[in-house]
Amino acid sequence: MPRYKLTIEYDGAPFCGWQVQETLPSVQGALERAVKAMTGADVRVHGAGRTDAGVHALGQVAHVDIEKQFAPDRFRDGLNAHLRPDPVAVLDAEIVGETFEARFSAIKRHYRYRIVNTRANLALDVGHAWRVPRRLDTAAMHAAAQRLIGKHDFTTFRDTECQAKSPEKTLDQLDVLRDGREVTILTSARSFLHSQVRSMVGSLVWVGEGRWTADDLSAALAARNRAACGIVAPPEGLYLVRVDY
């Protein structure tokens, strides 16, 4: 049975998140309906990560097994035809070996968080960035962010409903960059805890606003207590950029 690897882009705004829920629209559900419309089969589309409601993707990866073999380009185009008008696009499809797993074969995940640092209301970026009106000290944010690099117990930055077996993760990158009014936070790791990125971003914004110092961020990490976390950044600024294999 052919296994297809799919690279997917989507706007997370109208969805409850990646994972299928019985009464709510999901990205996974939209893809599975498209596969059924094209092949007639009820199958599971397995994603590399379960993005939350409102979170976007530029390069989510999934795999799906179907009995009938299609040329990859035809499979991609057929899925896209059936996905309309949902804001989901299959960018690429390829046939892979049966040992490939979108989730478990991944060696690194890359996320981007967009902040628009402006007093003005958002117009074009509504639903796609977090507006922070107070001027952010991005140099202080970047310096503090380096305190989180490496292997740590990230309980403080972990959602209380996170189902991961361990709170320990190894963070490979956490950079804060400014380009005019736009502040971008780039982070990468093999895997992340539920809400970890948004929790780190919100705490870094407190550093940028002067509410916290880098030492305060370190103390929050060391507390290993969810109550020590700063604000949790909203989902609309978060993008799953790429998954490496």
C-alpha cells in the first residue's frame, strides 16, 4: 500500500487545531475528507505535530496510506481541488517508504512567532500576528532567551493539559529579531511541549516590556511551576515553519 508524505500549508484561524474533533472543523478532518472524496476510502492522515486552534503552518508534514497509487503531482492536485474553499493547501506530495512516520521520524521542528510592535491597530495582519503596543527591547529579549537554550525541565512553560511523558526538552534555538515594527521569534527543537512556544514568547515579551529581567526568566524556568510562567502569547502569531527528517 503506497504511503504518501504531504507538505501542507494552512491558515489556522477557522480550525479548532490540527486534530479531528467530532463537532468542530479541524485541519486533519479537512484533509481526510479530501482523501475520501478522491479515493473513496476512510483513512487517517497522521501529522508531524498537533497545532492548536488558531495556529498556522507553512510546512506541516503528514503521511497517509491509500490502496490506489497516484502519481504524486496528481495526488497533490486532486487533494487541493477537494480542499477548496478551506484555507489548506498541499504544497507537495511524494511516495515514501513504509517506515516513514510524519511524527516519529522527525528530527527537528521549526517555529516562528510574529509580533507587530505598534500602537496602531492591525489591518492586514489581523489573525496572523500578535499586536504588542508597548515598545519592546528586543536585545534584552534575545539575551534572556539564551537562558532557555539546552536541555531543561520546561514544566513552567508547559500547558497543564500537556500529555507528554516528560517535561524535559532540549531547545536548540530561540532567537529574537526586529525588522522595523515586526519582531520575529524563531525557535527549533526535536519536539516541544503543549503550549511551550507560546508560553516562552509571552514571558519574553514581559522581558521586552521591562516587567522581567533575564534573571526573572531563569527563576521562572527553575521554579518548574506553571504558575511561575508569564503571559501566554495568543495562537494567531505562531507558525509551524518546517519539519526536518
